[in-house]
Amino acid sequence: MHIARNIRLLSWFNFWTDFRPYAPIAIIYFAQVSGSYALGMSVYSIVMLAQAIFEVPTGILSDRVGRKMTIVYGAVAAVIGMAFYAIGGTYLALVIGGILEGLARSFYSGNNEALLFDTVTEMGERTNYHEYLGKTSSMCQFALAISALLGGFIAAVSFRIVMWVSVIPMVLALFVSFRLIEPQIHSAKSGNVFSHLAEAIRHFMRNPRLRLLSITSILSFAIGEASWLFRSVFIEMLWPVWAIGLAQMIGNITAAISFYFAGPLIRRFGEFKLLVGGKIFGEAVNLIGLLLSSVVSPALMSSGSIFFGVNTVARGNLVQQEFSDEQRATMGSLNSFAGSLVFAAFSLLLGAVADHFGVTIALIGAALLMFIPIMMYAYVLRPRKAKAKVSVEPSLGD
């Protein structure tokens, strides 16, 4: 079996993993079951806390037992976790589902990108890694777009049906994971697990540029992801339930296009212009939509996703080039660890602010905070923006 088959399989795995009809109404469903926005957002916090707890051991597992089996373990956890969300009815069921989803994410974190990196290296295409990453990642956004539209229409009938329908693509992703091929270029590591982890930590401590990029990436992820997940509550105030998925579909399609063309765009313009300029544009559009609070706001805010894919690949391109080949998955997990913790705290804060001051005020505050990591990106990239156009050994580090 040829290793290149992994490219197609990873694309389909990404598609089914992110085919989530429940995504547009998830926070609304969680808030209904739990009784408040703060508790509803706490489900996302639990997901990220669980991911943070399992992040390092699963990253080490990937380096030691192989990329394929790590993905299989994650797919199993995802199926069971989605089933608990669908069972619902009580906050406890949501908590269990959140823990299992966090476990699944920790299996995928760092590992899936490492599998792709090992695959293209074995194919002799290492210099084109960022193009493969952009194209395989675009499948996630296409899946989210299609499933968001489907989920919105089903949600108009029943939220519970949407949750059970969402179990099906998780099962299909599990089937795809069994067909992946373990790259020969990667072998299980031996030795003491703690010394393995300590080696990765020392690399972070010795590299100030990596530390600053990581902190910036963590803040950007925590604020941006929490705001995106909570945005459905704002959209519900302006559009009917069936149309919530339409707003998310617009954002996901533009993000998918951005992922697909990320490689050529990075080579043409470089990380600085795309990452900083794209983020300024996206947050400006988002803020304008929130301030208008009109029927056009959801569509306007979704259009800001046009730079999301390029920004994600550019950020990963900068962070992952600092990693050693032997520790790629483990260091990716360490970088994600802090992001999970910060997201967990910020999502709770966002929900609490919405409960006390209103949904719009909470989202406007988050949009203003996003300019902090944008300024940090501008600072850390400026000294090297005139240098080489793009790294030839990139990967996502968070």
C-alpha cells in the first residue's frame, strides 16, 4: 500500500470528524440543558480542560506507539462522547460528553499534523508540506459548512434529532481511521517517558522566539474560538433558528477556500502581511457587525473568515519550524496544553459576562481583546519580515 494514500484518507477523516450538524446550535442546546450561558459555555471549558489533562500523555503516546493507532483511539472517544451529548437531558451527561470529546481532541492534537508531515516526508514532498496541510485542512471547513446548513434546518424541528444525527459522521471517521497507513519514517521511541517530556520542555525554554509566538497563538485561539462558539446566541437574536446554520456555512466556506489556497498565498505575500493584515480585517468586520446588531450582521461577521485558513497555516508554519523532527507531536501537544487552559477560563468568563450584561456586550468585549494578540504578532514578526519568504518545513503547532 502506497503511503500517498494517507493524504486522501486524512482529507476524508477531517471531513467526517468536522461534519457536525449540531455545531451551529450547540451553545443554545447546552444553555437550555444547563440553565445559563455560563454553564453552557462551561461544557466547552470541560472539553478544553480534559484536552489539557490528556494533552501531554497522548502526545507522548503518538511518538511511542505510532500515529495511526493514536488517531483510532481518538475516533473511538469521539463517537462515545457525541453519544452522551445526544443523550443529554442532564448537565452530567454533557459533562461526560465534554470529557470524552476533550480526550479525542488530545489524541488528535499534534498527532494528525505529525502523521501528515511524516507522510509527505516519506513521499519526498516535505518542501510542499504547507500545501498539503492547507488542502487537507480545507475539508474540515467544507464539512462544517455543509453540516451547519443541514443542522440549522433539522434544529428547526428538534434539537435532540440534530444531536443524534451528529453521531453518524463520528462513526464514519472511525472507519476511515482504520485504513490509514503508519509511515515507516516514524518509529516508536524508547527510554524514560519523563526524560522524553523534559527534553521537549527544555526546547521551549531555550527558544525565546518560539515562546512569544506560542503565547500569542494561545491568546488568539482562546479568545477567537470562544467568541466563535458563542456567536450563535447573537445570531439567534437576529435570525430564525433554521438560518443560524446559514451564517456558519458562509464562514466555513470562506475559511475552506482560504485553507485551500494558503500555500500559494503564503509564498506570494509572506506570513506577516497575511497573518497581521488578515486578522485586523477579520476583527474589524466582526466588530462592525456587533455594533450594527442588524439583520445583515451575521453575514457580515461571517465574511471575516476569508483569512482564517491562511492565518492558521501561516501561524503553524512559524511555530512548527522551531520544533525538532523527533519531538514534533509532543511539542505540538505542549503548545496546545496552555491554549486549552486559557480557553477554558475565557469561555467561562464570556458566558458569565453574557448572563450579567448581555450577549452583545460580551462579544464586543471579546472582539476588542483580540487586538492584543494581533499587536503581538506584528511585534514578533516584524524583525524577520524582510527575510525568507516562507519556511519549507511548516506544521501546525496548536
